[in-house]
Amino acid sequence: MRTEEEKVTQAPLTIILGGKSFEVKPLVIRDSRAWRKKAADLLGDVPKYAKTNTDNPDEFKVAMNAMMSTAPDAIIDLVFEYARDLNREEIETIATDAEIGVAFSKIMEVAFPLAKSLAGKGL
């Protein structure tokens, strides 16, 4: 959880990939708009796959491919689109999926502060 001071001063996030710490600068509003849209589109697809069952093997296969392959790859893409200064080629040879998952969670916290504010207001 970031402190108010870290938020106000635009302090970089610290993420760990391949056991190494990296700093990621929060995107400014202009640059974050397209990124937030991509993240929202990806997350918006999750419910349609979550309701799939094994009654239709073809639909199940599509859902499993999306959940197990396509979505994780899209999350990796989003991490590197947000963390523009990271050397993707190098990091993909040392980082784990679990580390990317934690990094994505930290980025989401920074990228969607207004959504959290709206949710707190009951909107």
C-alpha cells in the first residue's frame, strides 16, 4: 500500500522481477488513459469465461485457452506497457509469472486510484 506522500510526489513503484528490484514511474494522465482502457477491456472479459462449463467442450477449450494463455500474456504485455523503462527481453528471461502478478497488482493500485475513490463514495 502506497502512502499519501508517495502518491502526491509521484514516487516510483518498486517491483521485484527476477529477484531484482526495479522502479516504475507512475504514468501521467495523458499516457495512462489508453493503458487503463486496455486493462479494463481485459478484465471485462473475465466473467464470460468464468461461466463456461464442460457441457460444451469447444467453448470450454476456448475459455481455458483465454484464461490460461491469452490473459496471462496480455497481463505481461500490460506490465511492460506501463513500465516503459524496463528491459522486457532481459526480464522475461529471469522473472516468474508470480512476480509479474504481484507487479501487475501494484500497477493496478496506482493506475486506478479514481475508481477506488468512486467506489468509496458509493458510485
